[in-house]
Amino acid sequence: MTPAERYRLILCRHLPEGSVEWVYQYLARHRVHLHITRRRRSKLGDYRRPYPGHDFHEISINGDLNRYLFLWVFLHEAAHLETHLLHPLAQPHGHEWQAGFARLLREHRQAFPPEVQPLLERYTARLPLPRTPGRQIEAALRLHDPGRSPDAPPPTLDSLPAGSRFRLATQPGLLFLSVEKRRTRWLCRCLDNGRLYTVRGDAEVQPGA
């Protein structure tokens, strides 16, 4: 097996079948080092630009993501790479990045599950990118995690007992602890920064550490 075949095989384990070759060619064309990492609490992926003595781009993505979420994060980071090439002084998630991310999502919409495609169309219809559809897309993609039935409703904060650890489906980078119920909301402590927050009881969550 050649190195290229081994690389493609690795990508096949993490991406929807129809996007493997495009991602492989993209990495080669832009001289990108792709790092598939262990689960990180603070982020799903990141992009690092070249610097003196390090003349290649780097993209890292958490290896525990399902295929569709992995592609979503890859396109997010690829938009950072392209923004750096075309607009090196642009803000990290400014207009230029949003336009690039929207374009990449439109180009690869067919690689995502059919039920997510209408959300992608609405999300990329205009700038600035709206936050709510973006969060809905991430939550919908998480329904495709291995071992989870697509028909099973996502758990909510109200379905967990007090003292549970959880992550919000819309903000998976932070770990929370539910403290007490207050009518329709819960008082929760963020274990990453120590701050207290109130979270709606019907918020979709990912139980556990």
C-alpha cells in the first residue's frame, strides 16, 4: 500500500465517502498537515498558519467526531486557511471568513445528510451567517454519532438529575455541572471557567464528562 493509499484510508474512516478525494486533494494542493487528535474539551478543531521555519498550514480536528461533523469542522478550518491566503489581516470570523465558509458549505451540501441540507441552505443564504441555524446544524449532525438512533430525541437538561455533568449541544466546548432547578431554568456551573450560568431546562445536552 502506498503512502497516498494509506492517507486516503485514514480519511475514509473520518469523512463521508463522497468527500474523501476532495479533502485529500485539498490537503495536497495547499500543503496542509492534518492532525486527527484526541477529544478536546475546549474545541472541535483549529487552524494554524505557516510561520518562519514552519512553512505549512496545519488543521487539527478531534478524532471522536462522526463523519458529517468531521466534514463540517474541516470546512470551517479550511475557510480560515483560505481567509488567511486571500485576506491575511481579516478578523478570524469576520465577513471574509463567513463568505468563505458559506461557499464551501454550498459546494459540499450534498455530502451532508438529506435532513440537514435545508438547514445548510438557510444558513448560507446571506451574510452575516445566522447563529441559530448554525447551532441547529451542529445539533442535527450529532444525531449521527455511532450507536445513536436517528429517531431518538436528544436528551434535555430537564432529563438529567441535579449534579449531572453535561455539554450543551450548541456549545460543546464547555463542560457544565447542574446545581439546582429554578422554575424553567437550571443554575449551572461551568467547570472550565468556574462561572455560574442559567440554562433553559429544554436545552439539548450531551450527558457526561
